[in-house]
Amino acid sequence: MRILLIEDEAGIADFVSRGLREAGYAVDVADDGPSGLESALAADFDLVLLDIMLPGMDGITLLRRLREKRRRFPVLLLTARDAVEDRVRGLDSGADDYLVKPFAFPELLARVRALLRRPAEGAEPVIRVGRYELDPAKKEVRREGDLIDLSAREYGILEYLMRGEGRTLTREQIEDHVWNFDSSPGSNVVDVYIGYLRKKLDRPAEESLIRTVRGIGYRVEAPGDR
Ligand code: CA
């Protein structure tokens, strides 16, 4: 487990990082806002411990930037005793918990353990099929890392098919799943959308990610698995 500590008070940084290392965590330390943000964006941390009063950029601003960039790791704020407003702003900005200074190390450790057990909000696992990756939390689809621009309906159909990888889904199932009762689609609308999806997803001379199962419906399968 890798933890980033962003704290400008050398005494606290030293005491916390030493304790966490002794408890078996890998710890990186940043001592101002900008370098903290840079570190947080550069590596895949499991948790960030974030002081609010920091030189260069305060912790709340830093936290907002992280959440804007969709970094979802848990963040534990380290705050001063009287800064109730800061704590509220911090939680509103996407912090998971806070700890008031001065704190006892065992309490910090207990909070850290609790946060590492709790899955990060919205961190639904990414679905991978062949070259394609679908991230349900971000509603994004990538092919070998390149973002593919899909409409909401195209995305909905693809997510349903990818979640059922290897399973043939009928046109009726796809309709029921993707359209609500108020907007009942026409007879061949699923086929039309599958056509749009193939145009966006597939490259010429490649087998389509979405396979037609004649007379039944469609199935997603990595081309190599056929
Ligand atoms: Ca500080």
C-alpha cells in the first residue's frame, strides 16, 4: 500500500512518515501544495494524507484539483483544531475523513486502515475485453488507451454487452435494458445503434468487437477468443 503525505511541518511529516513506514506502508512525502499535487497526479497512490495549510496551494484547492482529474483515492485531511469551516469545505470537496491536530499516531493509523478497507467512491472495476476498456465510473470507453467518443445510448448498449461478455443478448434484451418505457424504439433501432458502435469501435480489416448472432442478437467477444 502506497501513501502520499502532503505536510509542510517537518516535525509532523517526519513523525507520521516514520510511523507509517514502520507499520509497513510505502510513504512519499511532499512539503508544499504544488509538489504535493504533482506527486499525487504522477503515481497511483492508495491514500493521501493532506494538510490544509500548505505553502503554494492550500489543501482544499489541491483536493479539488485531484477530484477534477478524477483521482479517486481516499483522502484524509489533517486539520487544525479550530478550523471547523475548513473541515466542512474539505469534506464537501471530496475528502473522505479528517483528523484534528495534534493527534496520536495510533488514531491516525486506525483511520488509515479504515480508509484503505473502504473502496474508493465510484471505483467500479474497469471492464476489459480485448483491446477495449470500459470504465463504468467515468462512462468512458478506450481502445488501446485512446478515448472513443460515444453517445449516451451507444455507451449504454456497449456497457450492457461488455458486462455480458461471451453471452448472446437478444435485441429485446438490449432494448429493454437501454430504452425506458416512454421511448420505445422502432423495430430495427438496436441494429442501427450496433452499426454506429461498430463504426466507432472497429478498425478496417479487423473482426468486430460486437459479433452478430444470426436470428438472435449480439455478443461481445475479444476477437482472439473466438
Ligand atoms: Ca501546514
